[in-house]
Amino acid sequence: MISCSSELRRCRPCLGTFVEVTVECADPSGAHGGIESAYQAVMLVQKLMSAHDARSELSVLNRVAHVRAVKVHPWVYEVLQEAETLRVRSGGLFNAAVGGELERLGYLPEAGASSTRGAGPFHTDEPMVELMSGHRVRFARALRLDLGGIAKGFAVDQAVMALERAGFTNGMVNAGGDLRVFGPRPRRIHIRHPETPGELLPLLEISNRALCTSADYFSRKTEGGREITPLIDPRTGESSGRRISVSVAAQKALHADALTKVVTLAGAGASAVLEDYGAHAFILQPDRPPALLGAPLYE
């Protein structure tokens, strides 16, 4: 166990944002190896699951998994398992098979000749990803999966576990608003308001818990005379243009990350799936009072 008395903070660009690692440590010179292991975990998630990297395992799946089964890294397999469980529990509101639509809207790069745009509707009750033995994956038909709604939270979880294995007992990993605090020391968390993203609002203090926020402050754009965002509603296949900020607190960042999308689409209708994961949500919208779903966030 590393004896901690002062705070050490490091920040690097990855996952399309900045990832900040904070730990308490008495000897900064002896802490760098543990912090480096956390960043290595984050970078491995990016290498495996980036939809922007044609060499990632996710991109390989999108190109060939509808033709033959593909063996993937255990982490990819785990995230796909979690995504399928969330799809079922959310009644389809969480669905990773939105990549083709995100490509059409310009949020993902074109996949070239293997592009799956127009491959057919993804808003179906039937599972489209078959998880086979030996970490093999096969698609029911041509798809373009995007794990952007869950992989960042998974990366945060893996970074925290790396820090704990290195002996740190208090700290935080924050990947652009998807964060997890470990250890007994509570930390004050701030969020941005969807109307005034330059303003930080104090939300709550958490310890041994994750908090992820979904709000399209800087990715909103106009297409065909209407505002769009990277959040696709699987019920319609269309972009959700709602101005809303949703923060979800859960035990794991992976779950909190994915559930922000479900709450954004379903509002109070997401209460049951939040309860399934022991999670709570805080909702900010223009011209409306803040709303809480689940038990109070201030615990």
C-alpha cells in the first residue's frame, strides 16, 4: 500500500478528450509507475475500441463480423456483453449499432467501401451481435457499431483498477466529465449548465463512486434546418436535438456513462433501469428546475 499525504495530478490527451489522473501520495517520485499503468489502460481501450481508428478491433468487427466470427480482446468482449445487457434492460434505448447514422451525420469518419450506412434499421428488438465462446463475435448482418457511449466509462474503470493495483488508496480519474472517485475521501464534483457551458455548477460530493455527464455543449450542429447531436434515438433512428445535461452516479463508470444516454432519451421513464444498476440521475434543462431520478444524489 502506498502511503499518501499529498496530491499528485497528471493530465494527457486521449479518448478524444483530456484524461486527468489524481492520486494522493507522499512520494511523487515513486508514484509515476502506477500513474503510467492507468494511462496504459486508457490507451489500450482507445486502441481496441476507437471508431475513428481503422486498425482498432472495433473497426475490424465492423468490416468483417457479418461475414465470419472474429476473436477479440477480452475487454472488447466484456464491453459488448455489457452493451447487450444494457440494450435489453433499457428496452432498446441503449444501442451501440448507431454507427452508420453517426457516419451519415458526420460524427464518425466514412468507412469507405465497407461502410455500413444503409445496411438496414438498427432499432430492432432482436440481438444483432452474437457473443460466442472463446471471445469470438459475429454480427447477424452488416452493422457499424459505435462504443463511444460506453467505452470511455470502461476506460475510466480500468484506469482506477490499475491505480488500485499499484497501491493507491485515494484518487480520481476524470475523462472529460466521465469520472470515478476511489477511496474514502469525498471529492466535490462540478458540472456545466447546457445553456451556459462556460459556467461550472457544484453538484455533489462523492467517494467510491462514478459520475458521468452527457451534454452536447460543443458537438451540437444544424442539419436541414434543425439542431442535431451525436445522440441517436434507437426508436426512430434520428438524432436527438434536446438541450439537456444528464449526470448519472453509479458504482461503475461504464454503467454511468451508458445510462446518461438512456436518461436523456427517456427522462423519468428511465427510473426502472437506473434502479437496476443502483444509479441516480441529475437532469438540467433550460427554463426548467433541476430534476432528480432515483434516490437523492447527495448521499
